[in-house]
Amino acid sequence: MAKSLEQLRGELESRFAGRFSALVQKHDELTLELPAEELLYVCEALCSEADFAFEQLVDLCGVDYSDYGKSEWMADDTVSKGGFSRGVQEATAGRLKFGDDLPLAAPERPRFAVVYHLLSYRHNARLRLRVYCADAEMPVLPSVCDIWSAANWFEREAFDLFGILFDGHPDLRRILTDYGFVGYPFRKDFPLIGHVEMRYDEAKGRVVYEPVSIEPRVLVPRVIRDDHRYILSKQKKG
């Protein structure tokens, strides 16, 4: 039997009172924010207790909130509707001049977080967890591999792309990038062009790595929206 969001929210508030930082209900979904020290306790209960039965970890991903909410473009949605080029020059109309105040202020929050998407087949319910990493220099969270085996590869992916460590993971190695790759490509401060490029050298008979020769470009930052981007709201349908 499917649970309503209100019913699930009430059960979460009752069961984990004092153990979570926030419980947000928005856009027909629930997000439970947890401190890192409560992650394993809450996840174990969500998975094993019959009232929740979130037996499936659908996804786990890292998030880099560096400069979140900041934009150097005087627009709320012009970038998406107008389709500005990703390789615009600094003098292009719409861009702020050096020294101007940014139109949006970034909220106070840790830089890195991990988001977990859970599914309960028994109750036909979904839940999202968000846990912030306290240390931006070395972000670490406990591994949930012993609770959901699917977390094994998901945590390796978050480590590979964001540099987030998972304490207790049985084999925390890179999973997508090449051997000897330097840096974490999904971090906001990682250059879009990368640090090195590779090619096959006929004389040496092998692949060689060299400093990247592509010139960096100025990019248009994404627009932060409060509504669903790809799903029409009920008001629009009406």
C-alpha cells in the first residue's frame, strides 16, 4: 500500500526526532538532511524497519556547492531561453563588469554533500537523504555498503569524480577515470579542458600524456530555478 508524503513525513519526524537537521517537503518529494554522525544509524533503520523498508538504494551522488547561488549574469532565465553561447567573451552584453556586485548571494553551507535516493517497494515510497561533509579539504562520510550493496560502485564514483572519501568502503578505487588521473573532474574548480591530453605516439609506440593545449573558455553559469525544469506543473497543465 502506497504511503502519502504526509504519512511518511510524520513517521520520519517521530522516529528520528533529534537525529536530523531538516526535513523538506517540496515538489512532491521528501528530503531528509542528516549530520554525518547520524548517517549509519538512520540508514540502518530506514532499510531494516518494517515501517520504512527502504530496501533499495537507487542512486548515490556527490554534490559540489562551491559558488552555489552566485552568477555573474544579469538574468533569471535569459540564459536558457536566449541560448547564450557557452564560449562567450567577457565583453558580451549581459555580463557584469569586473567589480560589480553579484545579483545572487550564495547560502551558507558546507562545500560538499552526498545525496542518497531510496526506494521502498513495500510501501511504494521514495525518500532522498542529503548529508554534508564537514571538511572541504578532505570530505569524508561513513560508507553504507554494509546496508545497501549497491553503494559499492556509487561510492567509488563519488570518490572518483568529487574526491569524497567513504570510511569503511571495502575497495575505494577510481572507477571511471584513467589510471594515474590527477584531480576530481566534477569539482567546480576543475578546469573544463582538464590538465593533460593524450595521443598515440607512433615513434614511441604508445599513448603519451602531455599538458593540455586547448585555451580555456568563459562559460555561462547555470540558472537556479525553484520549479521543475522538465515537468510541467499542475497549474501549467490547467
